[in-house]
Amino acid sequence: MSGLAGQYKATDTTRHLVGFLRWSRSGSSRLREAPVADPALIRRLEVGQAAYIYRGGVTYIQVKRLVAGPAALPAVPAAAATPPETLVLARSASESPLPDIGAFLDEAFGPARARPADRATGERR
């Protein structure tokens, strides 16, 4: 399976660093093909770890275990709940049952800009 990720060119060298960014002249180097996804590392993955292979690359991820339940939603009072018949009528009359949040969006992002009028018809887009 790790062969699907492909190969990359790796350099093996017997030279060593003799100073700041200086390599010794003795020794040799060779170019070889190495797998992008290390099969030995993939075999050692624990529970909750995964290797995502996509387009010639691999990404190793850790999936965190969910230890708590999902957050509870606030209870809706019975008087505020709208009966299903009202929602069906509102949808059929092309009225939105959702609250108007235009003021909130204007406060967060600024007032909506007017769109330029279409020159041919004079209508707004």
C-alpha cells in the first residue's frame, strides 16, 4: 500500500560536516530511490494514528479520541416553539422561518454595499 505514494530521490553520503556548512572531501555520495511513505513506520502506527496518502505524498495524522459527549443545546420553551403546520405554511408562502440576522451581519462586517445597476436593463444584479 505504501508503494502508491511513489518514490523520491534521496542522497546517501559517507562525507561528514567539518565546519559550519563545510563538508569533507573524503567519502562518497550516491543517489537512490526511497519510498515516500515509510512502510516500517506505517506498520508501527498505533490506534488513532493514520497515514493519508494523496498525490504522491503522505501525511501522518493523530486522531484525538472524543472523551466527552457533544455540547448540549439550550432547551426551547414550549410557548416559543412553532408548530409544524406554521412552518409548512411559511415555506409555502415563500416566507423564511429563520430569524432576520441582517443587523448582526452589518455590525460584524459593516453595512452591505449597493451593487451597481445593470446598464442595459437598469436593474440591480
